[in-house]
Amino acid sequence: MPPRTHWENVYSAVPAEDVSWFQHRALRSLRLIRETGLPLSASILDVGGGASTLVDDLLREGYSSLAVLDLSEVALSIAKARLGDHAQRVIWIVADITHAGMPDHSVDIWHDRAVFHFLTSDVDRQAYIDTVLRVVKPDGHVIVATFDEDGPTRCSGLPVMRYSAGALHSTFGAPFELLAHERESHTTPGGNIQQFVYCHCRRSGSSARP
Ligand SMILES: C[S@@+](CC[C@H](N)C(=O)[O-])C[C@H]1O[C@@H](n2cnc3c(N)ncnc32)[C@H](O)[C@@H]1O
């Protein structure tokens, strides 16, 4: 089944609060974004944001340049409906991040929770990293959360990759400086514990791709 169909089916069949990755509030992501120290005008892209409430909190905090990208139009519709009129303050992009045509150097903060780890082929991972290098401004921030080495081997019925902070950073490579990393024990709506690792990197200041 094509990935887009898979995700549209999931978000059509399961209430957003019942999916295993659901968080009432994405407080760790919110804190990591705040800790970049960038102003409220910083351009933030939530990659594979789905129906996450991170965008609600970012709007409440006063961030004014927000985009949420996801393969699933249904997921983005759930977030838009929840936000009501405030949804107009966000750019919504239905796209596959491995083929997304966003403008070069347009993003100050790239955020991804639980998306990169679904990329199980070298080709897709490289396409994702090439997109980060192209789209994130020099010296911009990249916050990526995946399952940790002791996290689950599957999510939403799909196989996933698991990473230590070091392995995730070396997958991204030399153009990224690892500023910080932390673990999170996520409790799913069903009561299971899943270990995540969050890496906060800075994209190198050079605008040249390696
Ligand atoms: C496990 S969910 C995480 C959702 C959200 N980041 C959160 O933390 O609540 C993975 C999300 O990534 C999206 N996704 C999966 N592969 C993708 C891709 N190649 N491009 C864009 N979005 C993708 C799915 O539609 C889904 O919304």
C-alpha cells in the first residue's frame, strides 16, 4: 500500500487522541524550540506534524511563521478543525518530505517528531537530509525525535529505524552540529512506554551542500 494511503487510512479510522504517538501537549518539542532562542518571527516547519497539538501551542506562544507538512490531508484537516479560525495563520502543506518542493533556505527551525524513523531506505533518508540542507537556513536549527535504540521496532504497523543520539547525528552527517540530545519515555494512550531520543542540531553556516 502506498504510504499516503496508509496514513490517510490511519487518520480516517482512529481518533487522533487514540493513536500511539498522541501527546496532549508536545511540551518537550515546545521547550526545545524556545531554547533555540530565536525570535517569535522565526520560520518553523513541523515535518510530518499530522494532527499534533504542537502548532496550537506555538500559535499561543506568539510564533507567527508556522508551517505544518504531512503526507496525510486527513491529519492536517483534524488539526485545522481543532484550530478553527486560527488555522488561517498557518501554512498547511500536503506532501511527502522526501519529494517536497519548498523554497531554499526558508526555514529557521525544522521540527520532526516520529517521522524520520519511518524512512527505512538509504535513498529516502538521503532525500530527507538533502531537503533539510536545502530548506533550512545556514545556522538554522534541526530538532528530530525518533525511537531510541530501545524503542519499538514498529509503529502504526510499519517497520521503523531506531537510533542512539550518536547514530542519528552521524546519519545526518558533518553539516550538522549536535547541540543537545535527550531521551523521552512516551506513554501511549494504551499505557505502553516508548523510548524516544530528541536531537537538536545546528545546520552548518555554509550554504554549500557537501
Ligand atoms: C507517528 S506520526 C507523528 C505525528 C506528529 N509528528 C506527532 O508527533 O504527533 C508520523 C506522521 O508522519 C507522517 N508521514 C509519514 N511519512 C511521511 C513522509 N514521507 N512525508 C511527510 N509526512 C510523513 C504521517 O502522515 C504521520 O502524520
